[in-house]
Amino acid sequence: DGGITQSPKYLFRKEGQNVTLSCEQNLNHDAMYWYRQDPGQGLRLIYYSQIVNDFQKGDIAEGYSVSREKKESFPLTVTSAQKNPTAFYLCASSMGRVRAGELFFGEGSRLTVL
Amino acid sequence: EDQVTQSPEALRLQEGESSSLNCSYTVSGLRGLFWYRQDPGKGPEFLFTLYSAGEEKEKERLKATLTKKESFLHITAPKPEDSATYLCAVQPNLIQGAQKLVFGQGTRLTINP
């Protein structure tokens, strides 16, 4: 079955550590996204990529980094510079510009800073 | 600034009691409006796309409608399995950043048996 796989589902981090969240898709989608979800707030865009080896900052990119070396993979690194990293992180993909708003989401990764 | 506001924040209904969720938006040109369903601890699931005022889409007990300033998600004779958070998002009609969606904060719907 096609879909998006995020790992790990739960992650605990000590302050000062970098962590990387994995996102893999087998939908053959061109575009991939990372969103952050906090209680009572809408999803906020961290980074997005429309094509391999290219990505753009979203609304809250500070303290995060990404790479897009393969079409199927879009890992997100939460760096120690992110002041409040505890959140639910969602990876998504879409077919690209044609149906850009129809996002397919993974199951999410919940990051907790100890 | 592009903005999406959903109301109410939470809604509790009895099974079979129909109601509507509201999504009000201000956006610099609307390319599309999208509804998603999110179960607790899961990623959102795409439901509908609406492109122009007057458009309607239906799926089982759900019907989404669109005007120039808001969208409604009507739920007819809901069942407990319809309990979820419903998210609304808009896509601005911009050349640059056209793939960026603006999400509302969601409406948490609970259907009691």
C-alpha cells in the first residue's frame, strides 16, 4: 500500500541535542512538507520541497533543517537552536502544483524535550 | 495577512443530531479550500476540495459548501465514528508560495451514542 511513513512515533530529547525525524513516501509525489502541530493551534509549515535537491522555508523554519536528496525521503532535523521543540510533527506529500492542497499525511512523530 | 478561523472550538452532539461546522477565511485570492479529518494521535486525512463560491461536495454524512468568505461542513445524522477534529485550510492564489496552506485551529467534534 502506498503511503507516508514517519519514524520514530515517539522521541525524547535532552536539551542541547539535535534529533532527526524520518519521513519516507512511496506515492511518487513530487512535493513534501513538514508541519508542526501544537494544542489549540493550526498546523504551521516548517519547510517544504517541490523537487529533489530544492526546499523552501515555511513560516517557522528557525531551529530546523531539512534535506531532499531523494524523491522519497524528506528528513527533518530539530536542532538545539529550536527554543520550544516539544510538539507533534507531521510530514505530508502532494502531487505538486496541480493538486497542492490535497495533502497525504503520515502518522506523526511526537517529540518531547526533557 | 491570510487567516482561517474555525468555530466552534468544540462541539458535542447526540447520535443522529445534525449540525454544521464553520470555517471563516480572509485570503489574498483563493486558489482552494480544503477540509481534513484528524483522529487523536494521527495525521489528518483529506476530505474535500472546494474551488469557487457555490460549490458543494458530499461524502457519506458530510457535505461541504463554500461562499466568498466562509465554508461550512454539514454533518447529517452523525454516528459516534464521526467523532474527530475537523480541520479547514485555504491555499492563497499566489504565484510564489502557492503550495503553502493556511490551517485553522480545528473543531473537535464528539458524537455521543
